[in-house]
Amino acid sequence: MSTDFAQQLEPPQPQLLRSPPTQLRNEAWAEDA
């Protein structure tokens, strides 16, 4: 379980590069959580 949680906190680099700005990512993450 800890591994999945770590992967959610630190997505693969390609996904990070495709992600929107940090503020938008935080909002999306908050809604998803």
C-alpha cells in the first residue's frame, strides 16, 4: 500500500511533464482525494 501511495505523490516524469501547473494539479488532486 505504501508503494501505491508513494507513486501517487511522485508520478512518473512523463506524467509530471504533461500535468498542468502545480496549482491546478493540487486542486485536481484535492478533488480526486
